[in-house]
Amino acid sequence: MIEGGLKPRSRPNPYGKRINREPSPLLANSVPYATIVLGSMLPLLLVTSTMPIVPPLGFMMLVGWRLMRPGLLPSWVGLPLGAIDDLFSGQPFGSAILLWSLAMLAIEWFETRVPWRGFLQDWLAAALACGTYVIVAAAFSGAKINPTLAIAIMPQLLASILVFPVISGLVATFDRLRLQRIRKVR
């Protein structure tokens, strides 16, 4: 004769911790935008220098979210997020609006042409987008375009290309936070 049957902790229930849990709509919809805005504000807190050293973190977060979750951000989101970045970056107003909107359209075009891709293709697309962004933003800044400017923006250009895997990892972490199941209250 079996005494007492199965004990509640003898076999873990794979659904026990997930009953009455679902992702929060507030978190799911606000985390991508909040991280992009914080990425735009973060270079102000880090370093103030005469040379551009810190990569455009807000733009890199935008590209990271767009490449990781293609349908999450609409194509028009470059306009309001670019306006917020223009307020914090010190660039002439409208430069990030134009560049972020064009980047969103270019990434949309890239995704229709290359639907199956891996991390290296995403890194190449992000490097192309970030490199173009840094160079064109330097031209929009009003500085004289000469070899000295090319040397001055080289650290920022290299940092934006080399730091993208870290940004991609941050976006993945924030995506897990965004989709974390929390208690549903009815």
C-alpha cells in the first residue's frame, strides 16, 4: 500500500510558478522607449570633453531594439525619439529627427531584403548605421569638413562599432525584463 501518495515537492510542477502570471502591458510597451531616451541622456552624465568620444547611445539602443525585435517599434518612431535626442545631444534641432527616421527606413528595407540573419549580419548592419550616423551628424554639426575632423571623430566611430555587442546584450536583458511575467490582478 502506498502511503500518502506523492508529496507536493517530490516532482516540481512546471506551471506552478506561472499560474496567474502574464507580462505587464505597461512594461511591455514602455521599456523600449524608456531605454532609448535614457541612452540619449546618458552621454551628458558620463563625459564632457572637446572631442566626441562617447558613442551615440540613444541611436545605438534604437538600432539594437529594431534589429532584435523587428515589429516592436514602428517606422515613424524615429521622429519623436530623434527630437528627444536633439534636445540632449547639442546637435542642431532636426538632425537626429532626420537621421533616426532615415535609419528606421533603411533598417526596414534591410529586413525585407535579408529576413534570415544572425548576429554578424546584425552587427554589420548596426556598424553601417552607426558609422553613417556619426559621420553625417558631424557634418550637420556645423564643423568644417577636413582631415582634422575625420581624425577627431575616429574614436567615437570606432567606439560605436565596437560597443554594439554590449548594447545588443543590454537590449536582450531589457527585453527579458519587458516580457517578465508578473502577477495579474483582476
